[in-house]
Amino acid sequence: MVKKVFIKTFGCQMNERDSEIMSQILSTHGYAESHDMESADLVILNTCTIRAKAEQKVMSMLGALRKIKVQRPGMKICVAGCVAQQEGDHLLQRMPHVDLVLGTQNIYDLGTYIDRVAGTDRPVVATTMSKAFRIPAFLPADRKNSEPADELYSFKRFVTIMQGCDNYCSYCVVPYTRGREISRRAQDVVEEVRKLVAQGVREVTLLGQNVNSYGRKLNGTALPCTFPELLHQVAEIRGLQRLRFTTSHPKDLSDELIGCFRDIAILCPQFHLPVQSGSDAVLKRMNRHYTIANYLERVEALFSCRPDLALTTDIIVGFPGETDDDFALTMDLLERVRFHGSFSFKYSDRPGVRSCDFDGKISEEVKSERLAIFQRRQDEISLARNSAYVGSLLEIMIERTSENAFQGRTGTNHIVHVDEKTDLAPGDLLEVEIVHAGQHSLKGKVDSMH
Ligand code: 5AD
Ligand code: SF4
């Protein structure tokens, strides 16, 4: 009989991709994905520990699972990803109902570990991290192992091109939970995308913690290849209609990469360039290796290559020692760049990172205040930026359809809702006229255009 696995993914797109890989591995071990946690034979929490809040969410879900497992002792619980990597054995002391602790480099061996925990009550911890780790060459990339099939999954997918990070920003736990930076071979990436496109995929997002340093440390024997070169190779795959990537570190953003936005037609006009703070003094303590002047110069170069680009960023407020003046500089930067959108967070200490030991910790109250001020202004700017699209024609890729409405996404990554019938299917491209703008989405129409 087919067993059921419920997978809950926390955190970033890398984790989403890792969850797909785990699901695909499990499909060859007799499991199909299910959307019901309570009746599942196996529950996997693919976890994130980037900020304290992310980790708290995982812990509270594990608490809830403890009660379910009392009712259904045969259920197996696996904690995978960054919390697993960070906690290892300790997790079992706090959460003895967990059966498998699976680190970030160990997910590829999930099949072996699942077989090992089946039929025993002895928990297994697999969190080894090795300098010699290599991302397996051809990752499984078949259809999603779930019913009903996910509409989005049929035409848009993530492809991991590298793993880990060597930057050691002073606040960040990623180099510890995901290990040293390692790139996949370009030919493997191209082959995987080709395989996806042959299955009907039309949009691909290339993933890495810092794609700009792609190719510096290659996975096994390979010809040297930079990230812009990789983009060109992937873009040549016939049938691929949209190409995106994330994330970029400002210190490594080269002219060649910026030039790709001019030269590669299918590269979408969307760029995520985390700045973290508007203060040079804070950036220095964050170990970011750029100044605001450098950042602004790169932003200008980007917009001169691609004026219709939508730029987004990440911001941390309340970094240790952040003064009112430092925060005012972050607000100044927001006014100067007018980001299309941003992800903003209150600083939180993470285990083992350097900033834990920094003086000048900021109170929760001040952090919350600064975050609210930043987010309020960002919302206004996003709305103003979105309003500028009203009246223009934008191409969308259809994502979901219903009887009398559909929605799609622009190249700039904005969602557009259209209250009309359509004969088109998810994955099809269509031009729409934007008629209304909200902070987080747009409304469009098609009927009067024809
Ligand atoms: N506290 C708050 N935010 C953090 N980020 C990373 N580490 C921390 C931390 N300790 C944010 C950064 C990063 C994003 C993914 O998460 O803004 O770009
Ligand atoms: Fe963390 Fe900095 Fe690496 Fe991004 S570049 S994953 S913020 S250490």
C-alpha cells in the first residue's frame, strides 16, 4: 500500500527545492505526498533557522506533533534542513518524539535513512557535514509526487545551482547550517533545465545563496564557468520562456551580470539585491564589504541597462549598535532607491554567529518601532511604484485559472488578477492592460483590447 508523507517547508526557496527533492526520493520508496498532516505515515518538517522567529515556528509545530504522535504512535517524524543541522543530537533531548534528524547535506540520502528508521523506535541523527560534499549530478526532476497535481509545478520550477555560503556576514547562520559554498557543474545545471523544459516547464529560477560567486568553487571536474556565462547557456535552451535567479550579494555584482539584463531577452526584469542597512558603519560591522556609495552605483548601472527592472531588497533593523542616525540612513536609502518591495526583519541573535558578542544590543521595543516605520514607508512606495503600471500593457504568464477569473505574473514578478474567462492554460503568456494597483498585486483586463 502507498504510504503518505506530509512535508511542511519553512524558509527560503532553497528549502522549497530541497522539499521537492525529498518528495521525489520518497516516491521511489513507496510514499505519495499528502496534504493532511494528521493522517500521514511520515511527517517531514524542512526547517529554517535564519531568524529566531523561524526557529520558534518549527518548535511550536513539533510541540503540536507530539500530541498527534501520542494518538498515532506509528507515525514517523523527520526534522530536516537548517534546524536539524544546527541542533543535531540536542534536538532529540528537547523533542524525543522525533525519529530522524536530517542535515542540509544529508537530504539526498533520505531514502536510506527512511528505510533505517522504519520498524524501529530508535531515532537516527544524520547531520554530517563534509568539505568534500558534492551536490549530486543529476537530481530527480520528474513530476511532483502529489495528488492533485500542483498547477504551478507543471510550468515553473527552481533549480539549485550552488549550495552554502563563504561570506560570513556577522549576523548570519547560513555558513554554519548550509556549509561551505560549492557550485554545481554548468553542464549538470543546463542538462537539468533541458530535462525540465522537455517536460513542459517554461520558467526557471536559478537558486544559490550568492549566485554572483557561482563557479568559484566547482563541483568536481568541470570547465570554468561564471554566472553570466551560465545564464547565457541556460537562456539558449529552446522552449524556455522565462529565466530568473536569486540571490545576489552587492559586493560581487559584476558589469557582466548587469549586462545580461540587456542581452538576454528571456531574463525577467526582476532583481533582489539585499542591502541590509543604509549605514556604512553598520555595514562594516555586518562584514558586508561594500558601502552605500558602491551599492547606489550598482543600482544605477542596473537601471541604466534595464529601466523597467523591479528592484527588491532585504533590510535588518536594530543590528547591535544601530543608532537613530544609522536607522535614519536606512530610511534615506529607501527614499533614494524607492525599492519596489522589500523584506525587512528585526535583528535576532543566532547561535554561534559573531554579532552575538557585539555590544549595543537594541531593545525589542526600539526594533519593533523601527521596523514599523520602515514597513509603513515601504508600503507607500510599493503602492506608488505599482500605481505607475496602471494604463500600461504588461505580459503575464498565467498561473491559475478558475471559471470566471485568472491570475498571472509579470516579468517584474507582480501578481495580476483578471476577472475574466480565459481559454488559456497555466504557463501561457498573455498581454494585459493594468487597470488597478494595490500594494502587493495588480488588476488587469484583456477584453477591450481585442
Ligand atoms: N536577524 C535578522 N535578520 C536576519 N537575516 C539573516 N540573518 C538575520 C538575523 N540574525 C535576514 C537578512 C537576509 C535574509 C534572508 O534574512 O536580511 O538577507
Ligand atoms: Fe548569510 Fe551573508 Fe551568506 Fe547571505 S551572503 S547567506 S546573509 S552569510
